[in-house]
Amino acid sequence: MCDLETYECSDLGLFFPITNEYTWAKSFRIIVYLVGLLWSFMGVSIIADMFMEAIETITSKKQKLKLVDPSSETGFQEIEVLAWNGTVANLTLMALGSSAPEILLSVIEILKESFMAGPLGPGTIVGSAAFNLMCITGICVISVPKGEVRKIDLIKVFAITCIFSIWAYIWLIIILIVITPDYVDMWEAFVTLLFFPIMVLLAYLADKNFFMKETKVKSGDEEHLDLVEAARDAMLKGTELPDEVHASKKLVLEFVRKLRHERGIDDKDVSKLISYVMAKEQHHGRGWYRRNAIRNLTGSTKMEPVLDEKTQELLETMLVADDISGSTTSINMSEPEMRNKALVEFAASQAAVLERDGRVKLTILRRGKLDNRVLVRIETSDGTAEAGTDFKEIKETIVFDPNQTHKEVEIEIIDDNIWEPDEVFFVRLSVEPDTGCTIGNRKICQVTILNDDSPGTIQFEKPSYLFKESCGTARIPVQRVDGADGELRVHWKTKDLLAIRGRDYVEGEGEVVFKHGEVEKHIEITINDDMEFEKDENFELILDTVVTKGAKLGNLHRTVVTIVNDDEFDGFVSRISNLTNANLDALRMQRATWGQKFVEAMNVNGGDLENATVFDYIMHFFTFGWKLVFALVPPPTIWGGWLCFFVSLAFIGVLTACIGDLASIFGCLIGLKPEVVAITFVALGTSLPDTFASRTAVVNEKHADMAIGNVTGSNGVNVFLGLGLPWVIASIYWTAQGKSFEVPAGNLGFSVTVFTICALVTVAIIFARRYISFFGGELGGPAVPKMVTGVVLVFIWILYVILSALQSYTHIPGF
């Protein structure tokens, strides 16, 4: 008799197979279950995004705090602070958000196996911990931008979570191999679970600097100031873009001055650029990076602004201009991190040379620490002038000897005796990290090669200029291009439009004199501020006559000068601010309504089709079903996020059970044991969002905490909750039956032992990179050492997988 209900790998799942697969070809079943497993990983990532959204809402809850303030009418001031401590939030709800699939998989497997220990849950927890600690750390080491380093800021918290994450696996070895081999008693299960709150408590105390803290009696005023500062710090440790972040008037004014007169640029472009810069500079928590990674992978609504091609070009132009002109904020050499460094920069950000002179001489200055030898890399890059045709390319290293404060570099200019317009090229300075030297604001020098066969062409830089009525003096630049030979004089005059000479401004005509080699001068016109509300007024400024023979006027020999009333200018700035804040509001974490959730689920990139990529469309197609189903989850604005929290957790539980079934059947069909499937396919599938999140965090953040700080904490939580909770449930059940809970130590004990050794090596590498100056820090640093470190860490993970797999197939004896 042929039993159609019993066939290969048909009895391994809780929900699957959902139909009779007796007649299906084995190869077809393998493809179906592999695709189903990958598709389920997408689904669990999307629901984990919503779960994390609920957690963000819960942990961002604020409470009001009253502080004594004698200067206030009420005698106190009221401020708002986050109710959750950042460290506690990261190790509890945040860790649960990133580790929920692994933890629930272990719990569900215990229940499915009639309270017997299974291989999939523990294997996934250990395999995921290995991938997170070794692979993600290795990727983060390599991913730091060239010449930069990232150090862990909260090193005490990191040290405690490191100790507990390793102790968690040592503890598993003790109870599975030493104390009660192959069994877990109820007290051992409870102790395993209790290590979780102990770890959270110690990390909290470390965050509050309880350990190694000097005792000092403080006055009431000092305690008051500390409390205010602590409140401010608490606000700054928010994990999402806080409500208090708005576009300041000062920031808007800075962008307006730089961009308002660019051709084709409107208010929306300026506001989009400001919101992009503000969002990029905003500190984000681990949860934000994980959610952002998930959304980028699934074609969902982005959590950071995306610039279109036009605004991207505007940003690049602005960055180049900042590099040439230097930052408006100078580098403070008195800062602690700068006291032991030399600072090197060009003496001037621009230089001009006549083509016939044959060479240009640039001066490089050095200040700060002078008692060491410094190597600086200098290289040229093409602009409109090309290396080999207009100048000789240089790529060399210059040496500052001890106490040497300046060096001069000469670049050869090629005189081709052919008339051509003025051309520019750039010279850039750079240093290797951890050489005791840093580059100042003037790291790029723009060199202009002047046509020396003509006195030049005179013109304005732009067709219009904008000045506030209260500016006092309007300085309009006049350019001399296509030559700078000899002295040149040009006469200018004004023509009234809405502004009247004598009432709104003073000077009506004059002369500009260019000396030999000078390429830019300014016309200064006094602006009268009548302190009365008026509409915008303007006048025309005309370059009238060139006195010098051979010189001529360019196309832009007329420009319009607009005098903006301060009230009108404030209104203009307010419009930019409102647009910017609207853009920032669109990045807020919480979706307000159920309707909005369905709109975002139905549309690629959440409806932002303008910035959607081909990848977004592809992933939206594959994940559309999941998005539509999970749009049923209540928005986190209901009940403070708790309803969304529990509904999302229920969905994760069901989907995790499906993943367990799919992984077990898939492994059975291809001949892989469940423990091998767990440490490879399942571990990687649940860890991919964390991988992308860590890589993004290491690029954007100034410290390494958001990239690797949560890895150790999450690994500890996985054991204490992911194994402690199901073991407590199972041990209570078997104790009530008068028996002991059996957990065979063979495969699990060997895998845990190998992982513990690999983890110790990995942590030793991390701390060695921190304290050995050659590396510069935990992540990044010199190119060769960081590449070697990354490769070594990934190799350690591969070694762990190979050894665990060999033991599973008895090629290596277990315990």
C-alpha cells in the first residue's frame, strides 16, 4: 500500500506543508521552500520595522520635571525629559526589537516539540550571535570612510555588555557540560533568565558613571546645574528625530546667502537642501538605523530625505565652494583632541598666475604641535585646466621637519602661446590618519591660469544681488577674466528703478581700478536704512566704459541690486523655515493613521515616486503582499504604542513559526541538519537588517556605539531571554512531571564552546585596536590594517561555521 500522507520531510512542520506534496518533484519542493524562506525573511523584516516603530514610540515618551529656579515667577522651571534611560531602552525593548525572531523561534520550538529541546532555536541564537559579533564588526571596520576612525564612546557600558555576552555562553557550557551534563534543572533555567535584568542594571549603573566615580560633595547650585545638564543630555539621547529639531533662522540665513542668487533655484530647492543637511547631521539611535535599513531593502518609505539630481548638483557645488573658501568655523586648536596634533593648510584658498610666468608658487602653513616630523600628501586635480596641457601634474609627499612652520611648492605652468580663456585647476592636501597631523579648513587651493595676451574682460559675476536694508554697505564683486595684463580702469554708474539715489542709496557713479594681475574688485554702495516698512526696492548697476585700451566689457555688464526690507526678508526666511520644517516633519517615525499606513503600503517608496529607484520597484513588487497584510497593525499613536507593540509581536510569532517550518523542511530536503541550517540560512536571514543598519551607522555617526555597541548587548539578551525563557517554561513542565528537562550537550555544547573561543579572540581584537595607537580606534584607521582586521574577523566566523558543521556530521567528536 502507498501512503499518500507520509512522504519525505512531511512531518517536520507546525503549519507546513499546507497541502499534500506527495506528487511534487523533490527539486521543485526545494525551490519552493527556499523561495518561501527568503520571502518570509522579507516579511519578518517588515513587521519588525513596525515592531521597532512601536518601541521607538514607547521609549520616546517624555515626562515633565520641575527644577528650582529663583528667577522664575513660579519659583521653578518645568522641562521635559525622556522617561526611558537610553542604555536601559537599548538593552530591553530595543534589543527585543532586533532579536524578537530568534527569541520567539526558540520559544515556539519548545512548545512545538512538546517541551523537548530542539536544535533550530538554540542554533539560530548562537549562529546569529557569531555573525553579528564577527561579520558585522568586520564589515564595520572596513566601511569607515578613508582617513577616519570610529571609537566607542560609552566604553564602560560596552565593556559590561561584552563581559555578559561572553559570560552567557560560558554559563551555557557550565550548565550543559559541567554541572548537570545534558540536562537543565529549573534553578539553572531561572538563573539564566535572571542574568538579563542583572546585565541591564549593571549597564545602567555604568551609564550613570557609578563605577570608578570620585566622591564629591556638591552644593545645591551644583546639583541643580547637574540636574539641568542631565535633562538636556536625556533629550539629546533620543532615538528618533525629536520634535524640537527645527530649522534655525541662523542656518536658513546661511544657506540663503550662499544659494539665493543661483540661477534656477527656488525656495523649495533651498528648503530641501537645508532639511537634507539637518537630517544628515542629526544623531540617530540603533532602532532608527535598523528601521532605515529595512525600508531601503523593501522599497518602503525612506526615513531620510533624498535629493533629486538638481539639488544634488547644488549640494556638490556648495561643498566644493566651502572647501575652497574654507569653513566659517575655524578649527579650535585648544580642543583636547587637537592639542597634540599639527594643523596644515594652504596660506590662501585661491591663487592666480599669468601663463607666461611659467610656474605658480603655493605656500603651505603648519601650526599647533611643531616638535614632530609631519608628512603631507599634495596632488593636483583638473578643472577647466588639464594636466599635461596647461600645467604639470604633481602627486608627491612634502616633509615638515620639527619646528618648520611653512613650505613652498611650485607647480609648472605650460605656456602654449595660444589664446584661451582663464582656466582653473585645484591642489589638494591630505594626510594619513593617526600621523599626529590634521588638515585645516583651507585644504584645497584653486589656481587660476590667466590669459596674459589681453588686459581682460570686465563683467559682473551674477545678474542680480540681494541685500538687506540694514546691511549698511552693499559690496558687489566685479570680475576680470580672460587676461590680467597691466592696469585696467572701468567706469560704473547706477540707474534708479524702484530705489531712488539719495533716498535709498548714496553713490551714483565711480571708477574701479584693477592693478596688474588683479582679477576681482568690489564696488561699494552705501544703503540707507529709513527704519520704515517698504516693499522691495532695486536699482541697476552698470559697467559703463572701459578706460584701458584692449580691454572690453563682458556680457554681464549690468546687474540689478535689490534692497529687501528687513520685515520682508524675515518673511522670506520664514517661508524657507516652514518648508524645511515640513520636510523634517515628513521624516517623523510614527504614522498618524491607519489610512496613511495603507497608502504607504500600496505605493512604492511610500508614494514618493519621484525618488523611487528601480530597486525600490522590484522590492515593492516582492513585498507588496506583506505590506498590505501588516498595514492592519494599529499605528503606534494609539495607546502610546503598546497596542502596536503587542499586535506586531503576535505577527512576528506566527511568521517565526512559519520560518521554523520552512527552514526545517528545506534543510531536510537538501540533506542539511537543522543545527547547520540554523547557524547559516536562518542566522543570516534574521541578521541582514542589522548588517545594513550597522554599516550605515558607522558611516554617519561620529562614534562606534551605534554600529557595534548593540551587538554585544543583543548577544547577551539572545541567550538570557532566547534560551532562558523557553528553558524556564520547559523545566517547570518537566519538574511538575517529576523529571528533568533534557538538553543534549553534544552539538550545542560544541558550537557554544567554539563560539566562545572565537568571541574572546574578536573582543581582544576590538580592544587591541582601541588601545594600540597604530590602529587609531576600534573601527576604520589606516587602510591596510583595517582591511586585514576585517578579513580576519570574517574568517573567524567562517571557521566557526565550518567547525560546527563538521561536528554536526560527526567528523569532529562532540561533548
